[in-house]
Amino acid sequence: MRTMPAVLIVEDEPAIAELIAVNLRHNGFRPTWAMDSASAQRELDASLPDLILLDWMLPGESGLVLAKRWRAHPRTKAIPLIMLTARGDESDRVAGLDAGADDYISKPFSTKELLARVRAVLRRRVPEQVGEAITIGSLTLDPSTHRVTFDEQALKLGPTEFKLLHYLMGHAERVHSRAQLLDKVWGDHVYIEERTVDVHVKRLREALLLAGPMVETVRGAGCRLTAKPITSIPSGDKLHA
């Protein structure tokens, strides 16, 4: 019997939370509701969900603070997270994505769009078909163990960054546009904005640390992964995305 995906709804407005919960339940999900940061943390301590729907504006700690904390914690860093908020400016969307959100939905939203985005984010979490380890220069990615190393030192990547790196390493030296990456990595550019690609490329460079320069931006064309980056960072220097 197939297990229903568990979704934690962190929303302080009962009417909105109930609307989301009812639609999720009717579409094969198992929703749980938390109305503030403290109750949300208790739910996570008790059981990890398959996905979190997180409101930005919450009593006490904001959703932005929670997203950053959960992304920094080993137990919760890989849980897919969608930010819900009435703040629809580009700077707010970027702030939400930079905090660790996999997607961002501005209020008001339709339940059809919400369900589509939930399914899309969960699809991205499904592991790729296991293949051989890929090595480009000193950078190695092993899909069977979900590990990435540079100069034999382990690197920590989120699920979306891992999938993005897997694709770039599998097509090294080629330049990929935002639209191509949306199609190949996300697979559903109806709801994902091209700006999202920039945020995840930036996040990937930061996660790669000294290997960050291997992900090059080609002005006006896109980005590529190369074994011979134009710029390199000496050991000890800070990587700037």
C-alpha cells in the first residue's frame, strides 16, 4: 500500500490552513498543521514530513528565520520547503529562496497552483536513476551514495543543488541556458521562474566552496561546469558568488 506523503503546514491563519489541509487531504496527502514556530518545531521533533509549507509572517519567529535554521540543521536540511507569503516583490522571493526554500508562492494563490507546486517539488526529491560516479578535475559526484567530494574532502549540498550539479557534471563544458536547466533539472517551467535558477546556481557555487569557480557564468548565454575555470581561488580565500 502506497504511503500518503506527509505535509507540515506552518500557517497562523486557521482559515487558510484549513483550506490547504482539506485540498491536500482530498488529493492524497497527509497534512499536519502548526500555527507558530514553537508548535512547528515540536511537530518536526516528533516526526519529519515529506514537505513543509511555511508561511513567511508568523507570530514570534518568522518563516524566513525558521527556513534558515532548518536548512542549517542536519536532520531537517533536506526536507523540501515551499514558502507561502503575501510579500510578492522579487527581492522578497529571492530572500525566501536564499533562506533555503525550494519554491515560493505569493498569496492569494489558487489551490490548483499550490497542488501543482507541491507535486513538482516532491518530484524533484525523487532520486535520479543510479549511475556511475562522475569526476571532473578534482570534483567527484557519486549518485549511488549521494556524495560530492573535492580534493577528497566531502561537500554538503541540498537536494536541488545535488541534482543541478549532477546534470552539469554529466554535460561538462557545455553552456546551458536558464530555460534548458529548468527543463532538464526542474522539468516543469510552468510554475518555476527563471530567477530561481540563478538562486540555485549561486547556492551551488557556495556549497562547492573552493570548487565554486568550476561553475562559470557565460554572460548572455547561461552557465557551464568546467574542469579549467578562468578564475581560481587560493586556499583560505572566501568564495564570492
